[in-house]
Amino acid sequence: MAQVFKEAPLLFDLDEAVAPGAGGKLPSYIKDHRRRLRERFMDGGAAAMPDYELLELVLFRAIPRRDVKPLARRLLETFGDFNRVLSARASRLAEVQGAGDAVVQELKLVEAATHRMVRSRIIERPVISGWDAVLDYCHTTMAHRETEQFRVLYLDRKNVLIADEEHAHGTVDHVPVYPREVVKRALELNASALILVHNHPSGDPTPSEADISMTRQIDDAARALGLVLHDHLIVGKSTELSLRGAGYLSACDSPVSI
């Protein structure tokens, strides 16, 4: 029974490829604006640019011959900030006026590239010595999602990460979790330990009673099979909470140092 944790070349749409200028040329004011933004980015990096301008730079590739500023602002008004735009589901992005297939593809491509880059810092590497990288990965991939996601990081006997898998996704305030499936998968992978991770779309990582109860159920099931549950991380918008660090998990043979 499921338990619940609370809380390549681009294909352009026809309307995105229409040139507003005569003869299909990009108007000079748009061309100059794009050039200035690119120069500012190369000179000062992303830190020198507000969210809407950084988003414009991404949209330039998807919409080569039209002013993208209105679309960038609509996306930010809909989702809140740059990170939440990238993390939004494709179906939600497509609901925004002007966000055709090419725009959705470009945004999800940037998101996928970001996730792959941070994941490369932790996969097949010792978790204990790279705990900050693990936290960074969890935050990057989960902090800005609109719905809850439950992931499990599986480790070998040397605490090297051998698999990172999504086990479930849910709604804005709960996600169904099957403790038996979590432990069964650990045995299939020949894992010795695991770390649970899920996000709170509200931004507040404070654990609910359901979070604590389910964590302890998985801990009991893991111990019965000789597995170690190192921790359960709850990812908020700006920070993460460790249930072990907060005292909700009892001591185990080889906890991760945080």
C-alpha cells in the first residue's frame, strides 16, 4: 500500500519563425538589443543579469526573429523566477501564450544540461567526501519543482553513489511512496545504503508527521535486510533539512557526516 509524504537542431513553430521586418530580416532594434545582452553576459556572466534578461538569452535560440521580452516576462509572471521556469512541466510551459514547441524544447534542454552537469559531480563518487555536492545536486534538481518528487540515492558498501532514481511524483503537497519497493530496488542494485530525498514545493522543508513516520518505516525495513538508511533530505526553496541532523533518525552503524 502506498504511503504519502506531505508537503539537436531546433524545430521552430511557424508562428515563432515569422520575421517582423521586411524581407525576413531581423529589425535593427531587436538585433542591437540581442547583441548588447550577449555582450553583457560574456563580460559579466549570469550574475550581472536579472532573471528576465537571462531568460531572453535562452529564448533567442528558440525564437530567432522576434522580440522575446514579452514572452520572457509572461513566463516569469506565471512561474515566479528563472529556476521555476526551467523546472516547470512541459505541459504547463505550453499553456503560456507564445511558448510553442521550440520554446519548450529549449527550456527543457537547458534544464537537462544543468541536471546532467551537477549529477556528474556525485555519481560513482563517495558521498561522505562529497556531501556538499550531493546537497547542491538535490537542490538544483528539486528545489524549484511545482509538485513533490521522491528520489532515492543508492550507495554501495564504500558509500559510493551507484544509482539515483525517481520513485514517485505527486501533487503540490504529497507524493505516494511504497517502502517495500524502495528496499526491493536496493537489493536489486546490490546497494548497501540509501539516502531518501523529496521536495516541498511550498519552499518550507519542515517535515510533516507523515514525512517522519514514513522515514522511520523505511528505516525499519532497511535495517531488517542489513541496509543502512543514511538520511532523508527534504529540499525547500532556499535550503535543505536533514531528518538525521534534526534528530528524527536514530543512530546507525555508519551515518553520513553533515
